[in-house]
Amino acid sequence: MAAIAFGYAMLLFVACLMAGLRWQMIENGTSLVMSQIQVQAPGYYPSRAVQKTLGGRKGTDVAAMLAVVAANRRVYAAAPRVYGYGLLSAAHRSAGVELMGIAPDQEPKITILNSQITKGEYLTERTPKGVVLGDKLASTIGMQLGSEIVLLTQAADGSMGNDVYTLVGIFHTGLDSVDRGLVLMTLPALQDLLHLAPARIHEIGIKLNDITAATTAAAALETQLGKTVPVRARAWPELAPELAGYVQFNRGITFVLFSIFFLMAVIGVMNTMLMAVFERTRELGMLMALGMRPAQVIMLIMAEAAGLAVASLLVGAALAVPLLWYLQVHGLNLGGAAGGVISLAGIVVGHLWYGRQDFPAYAEAAMGLAITALVSALYPAWRAAHFLPTEAIRKV
């Protein structure tokens, strides 16, 4: 009983912890910049050619497309985006950067980069010539808030686009590639720099109500939007295969840990039931001498095993409740006193590892342990059913 109860409590602990890690990795990986689904023109990804906008050179009705996306019951929010690559110059220094044009009032609904601002402020419609960039890039170039920077890029029509902007905000994400190479601008400002009409955008980023339905939702949106304009919708597993690989690895580790605890339960139940059978050899022999059939003996042992499993699972669940509560409320501190940032697969996980309820896994663990207990009792039951009454009665 102790083996099963402890095993079930640990299974719940592991399931909660691993589910929390999976959710934290996916949520952090998609909500920083990428988004959970990206809708783009066919052939745009991964080369990200400036000319390949949704709807081609004529563009598309952005507001209408956003309305169609937002009407999907799986979608929480959507926002338009434009991308480019260029050279940032300031204070006699320069660096290659990725340019990202966003709608300041819509982007915070699908990503959290606005909450990573450490100095200054996020983009607003009131600062059309303002830019926000990472702290490492600002340090490398030697820029402060209010500094003027020059952006030089190749526009969509083949000409050179350049203009002067003002640094209004600095962010810190903990990811070197973002903090050192990303520049945020308002959507109209980057469209103007790239010589793109207002109807031409590269992407619609989407956040879902249920992150696990990303692949299904992307296929449905691609079919729905494809009726009016050619599109390609990609979910986060396709956009971030390394992250998807880590999530799959997490599930594999969970399966291995489950197997270890199931093995512990097998050993515990089989040992318990064997001892129970051997210690009651005379009693079982007497019952068989009085007419109990072998099938009834097996049923007796199996009923005891079932009762043992149920009681053990209840005790294990009671033991796990405070553990699961602590994981979800306080989490595990992986960064120590310094609270350092931890990243996996290029994703910031943070120094606190929170648990998350995984009721399907809890039910699978309970069912698996119950079946394990019953299967483990089969051999002791079979041994008891094959006792010879005359020999069993004389057993001391």
C-alpha cells in the first residue's frame, strides 16, 4: 500500500511538473515575438522576401482578414505585421538588425514584448518615428533614450529606404538574438521605409484560446482564408521545430518516469500478495477443503488486490494535493537566490518552474497503477489456486 501510494503521489507530482514545463516553454516561446500561428503568403517563409506580401503586389483588405481570423472560435486575438532587414547606425557605429513593424494597440494581445520594457516606453501611435530595441543592441551601439538613429534597408521596389528615428524604449528578454538584433517600429513607419502600401503586410500573428490546438486551428484558418486570397498558415511546431522537439522529449521523459514508478508498484504489490498467500496457506487450504473452487480463490486474491489498489490511490492522491498546490502557486526556483534566467531551445523559461494540472495524465496514472496492481496479483492468485488442500492444511 505504501509503495503504490508513494508511487501515485510521485506520478502526480511528475505529471504536474512536466505539464507545467511544457506549457511554460510553449507559452514563453510563442508569446515573446513569434506568436502561436503565423498566416503568410505562400513562399514567404523562411526566406522572408520583402516583396512577398499577403495578396501579392496589390495587397489585401487587412481589416477584413483580421475580422475573419478573429471570428474563429479558437482564436483569442490577431495582429498584422511587417518585417524587414537593414543597417542601424548611430554614434558612428552600426549593426545589422531585423525590423519588425507592429500595430501597437493589437500586438500586446498576442505577444508580451511590451511587458519587457526596462527603460522608456512601448510604441504608441503618438510616436510614429519612435523605435524600441534590445538593451544589448543599445549598449553595443552606445545609444540612450532619445537618441536619433538612422535605418538603411532595401525597399520592396528595389530602391534604398532610409530615414531617421528616435529611440523611445529599451527591452530585455534574456534571449541574446532578440536583445541584440530586433528593432520594433510601428506598422505604418516600417511600411513607409520599405515602400509598401498600407494594404501590404507580411504576416498576421495569432494567439489561441487553447495552445494545444495550434496545428488544427492553423489548418482550418488556411482553408478558410484561402477562399479569398492564397495563404499559408503555420503553427508553432512548424515555426519552432526545436521547441517542438523539446516538448516531445519532455513527454518521453514523463513516460520513462511513469514506467519506473509502475515497476515499483509491481514489485510492491507482488511481494505483498505473495506474502499474504504464503502466510495464509493453511486458511486457504481449509477453505478449499470446504468446497471453495480455484476460481473463487483467484477472485478472493484479486479482490484483495483491487481493494489495496483503491485504498492506495486515495492515500497517494491525498499526499499529492499539497505538492501540486505548491507547484502551481510557488513553483520550483531553478535560478537560486540570484533568480537567473534559464533558457531551453532558445526559449526563456524563467527561474521559476511552475506546475500545471494535467488531469488526463492523472487519470492515466491511476488507471495504470490499478491495472498494474491487478496484473501483479495474478501470479500469487494462481499459486494459491493450485494449492493441494491436504498439503496446505498441514502447512505451518
